Amino acid sequence: MKELDVRLEMLPPMRMISAYGFGSSPENAAGKKMTAFLRSKGLLEGYGTVIPHYGFNNPSPSSGSPNYGYEIWTVVPPDVEPEGDLKVVMFEGGNYAVTRFENLENIGRVWGELVQWRERSPYQEASHQWLERLHNPLEPDFAKYVFDLYLPVKK
């Protein structure tokens, strides 16, 4: 197995807009809400690159049910207010171990490798939010997705 390329990054506090989806495909539901919102505000250009996009399970999948939740947070200018069921989130920031990979199919394996990296490192588990940053959320081909996974750490 190839050694995971991990960097340490401190995310600053950020004001973000949150879109939420629940069901058997909540990422898609939350993504459609966020895309429509950003399009209506003229902010779709640069979505995922210049305009950061973070997501996470909320709640995580559980055995016996195909349903779970997914929340997407997107950084927007301070004068942009949410609409509908979107809301403002004040993210407190934190220290992270971060790794990049391609292809949505690899996400479970790479999360596991990142957790194993932390267990072998001098860093400990921290309690702030685990995050997935999708750099190209408008890409229709899941195999071409580019992610950074953010695992909370502390010394």
C-alpha cells in the first residue's frame, strides 16, 4: 500500500451557508439545494475552487436503514443571507490532518487510511467537525471528483 500523503492545516473560523439533505442520496439533495442557491446569488462560478465547499454525514449511515443525512457548508460573502431551509453556520475552525484523492469510489478507503495515519502519528483525535472538501462539485462524473479529507487533530 502506498504511504498516504498527509499535510497539517488549520482552518480559520468561517461564516458559511448550510444546505441539508436526508434520505438514501442526501449528498445529491443537499448539493442541488446549494447549487440552486449559489446560482440565484450569482456565485456559482468558482464553486468548489475559489468558493470552498465542505460536507459531512449528519447523521451517519446506520445498519438497517438506507437513509442518512448530509450537510454541505459553503463560504459566501458576508452580505449573502440564506433562503428557504438553508441556514448560516459559524464554523469555529480547527486543526486538521488533510489528504487529497480522486474518485468518489475511494472515499471510504481513504478515510480509513487517514484515521490509521493519525493513530500512528503524534496527533490525537479532536472533537471538531470531520469535513470533506469537494474541489469540483459541479463535475458530473464521480470518478473525476477531487476531494480533500479533513480529520480533526490535536497535539
